[in-house]
Amino acid sequence: MRGDERYREVKGWHERAQCTYLTGSFRLYKREVLGALVQACVSKGYVFQMEMMVRARQNSFTIGEVPITFVDRFYGESKFGAHEISGFVKGLLYLFATT
């Protein structure tokens, strides 16, 4: 697959989720909706939030989001390393294949 085709595929998948930022917004769920989504989701780690949005859209649930602002950390280090990146990519590939 050429680069422009892959870009369109990724862009289309993101638009199907219909939210502005898949991993960094504050969201509220009705109890029943949250229960249904958690049961349907199989992802772990960072990709879990993306799967929640995709599954919500597949089930025609309303998605509302409140954007948040990330502030650079003063202390500590990110835990996002090679292992997390590998899991994230595997999770995205799974979502592409199953949605």
C-alpha cells in the first residue's frame, strides 16, 4: 500500500471514531454504555481509549468530549517506552483489522 493510501485509511478510521483527539480528552459515559463498551473492548494500555471511541461509534452511542491541556512535566520521566510503542502499534493494527 502506498503512503497516500495508508494516510487516507488512517484518516478514515479516525473520522469513523468522530472525536478530535482519541487519547487525550475527558469523557463521561452513562453507566450502561460504559459497561457495554468495557465488555466489548479487548485492548490494554494506551490503545484502550481509542478502542472505546471506535466501539462507541459502532454502537451509535453519543460521544461528548471535553478537551484537556497537557502541561510539560517538571519532575519524573515518561513511562512511554519501546514496549508501550510496540503494544500501541499492535493494538492499532488489531483495530484496523476488526473495525
